[in-house]
Amino acid sequence: MLNRIDLGNRLKQLRKTKQYSQQFVAENLFITQAAYSLIENSQNGIIAEHVVGLSNLYEVTTDYILKGDKHLIRISPSNGFVPYVKIKAHAGYVKNLSKEISPGDYEWYRIPGFNATLEHRLFEAEGESMIPTLFPGDIIITQTQNNWDQILDGSLILIVTNESLLIKRFKKSNEQDVFIFENDNPEAGEELIFSKDEIKEIMMICGKISNVLVPHHHNGANGKIKTMEESIEFLKKELLSITEKLSIKES
């Protein structure tokens, strides 16, 4: 059962530590100073919306607000957590690009050994255009890049347009403010060309978390098959060339 007296004391202590007035806290909760005073003095209960608001204001967990539990980790970008945007959430990310990501928008994760910043995002890869570099379902780690001049030719990037998210290989163009993006998969179609104005956000891909595990013997087998296919294709071209030369001589 929630102890109103302990709750009120915690709120009072948090407010004094931050040197906030009751009026300031009340304005952040969109209530009157008198209404907030009743909560802090244990005369009134507290609603979930205000618990979340106080958690954000004081940068503590909601469990600490309610129960005084200090052993939980606060999920926040400033605490090393990175928002994870699944495929089904890609459209929502594009639509809400101008809005700041809040903890309730996406799932959040911490990556062991990786020092995340506010500029990092996790996205789920889709499609086969970047195979064998990326497979569908791979999780890519991105970092927002605001300076186009710092992007090296051949860099793996994620671009956000008005319509979608695209993972491509960056290729510099001879035309100013025009950029070329290529696929790693040769069967995925031609390169894409966008002007700078068509791209709303660009992110460098720092790494990936792959969901694809290929046994070692499969790697060897695939390499042999590819070599055989290339040899057969080469022989076909040679035979065609010889046939054409013989046809010319006979005529």
C-alpha cells in the first residue's frame, strides 16, 4: 500500500535538493500550487501522470517516487540507453522526425561495452538491398551526422527522406548538393540519387547486431559455389567470343 506520508517526504526532499519552489513544480505538473501542496503534505493522493512528470523533473525512477527504491536504473538517453526503432515503427519515426524522442515512444536498450550518446539510434534493417553487409532483421547502430563534408566516400549510412528510411552506401557526386547512394547487393537494382533538400536526416552506421549465424562449413561451401559460378560465367563469355570470331572468319 502506498504510504502518503513517505511519498510526501520524498517529494519535499527532492524539491529542496533541486532548490525548486512548490509553484515551479506545480507548473511543471500543470496544476495549482495549492493542489501540489496537498500532495507534498500527504493530504491528497497522486495520479500516474504526475508520478511520470515528477520522475522526469527530478531524473529519478517512478519507483523511487512511489516507494523510495533506489536500486532500479532509470531508462533515459542520458543514462546510456538507445531507442530501438523496429521496422513497423519506421513510418512513425519519419512522421515524427521533428519531435524529440521520449522514453515512451520506442523500446530502449543498453549495449554492453558501447558508450551511447544522445545522437545514437538503433534501427532494424529490412529488405535485401545491402546483403551481404546487412541482412533483414539485423540491428544497426547509428549516429546522427550533421556535416555532409565529413562523410567519406563508400560510408555505410542511413538516410531519412519524407517517405522512408533507407540504408545505403554513400557515393560522392560531381554535382553540388546532389548525392548518390548504392546497394551492396548487385541484384538489388540501380543506384539512387537525391538532392540535399530531399534528405531530412542522415546517420552514420557505427556497427550492427546481427541475427544471422552462418556455420563455418557453410561459409566454405558458399565460397566454393560462388567461385564455380564465376568460372562458369567466364567460360560462357569466352565461348561466345570464340563463336563470334569464327562466324566472322567463315563469312
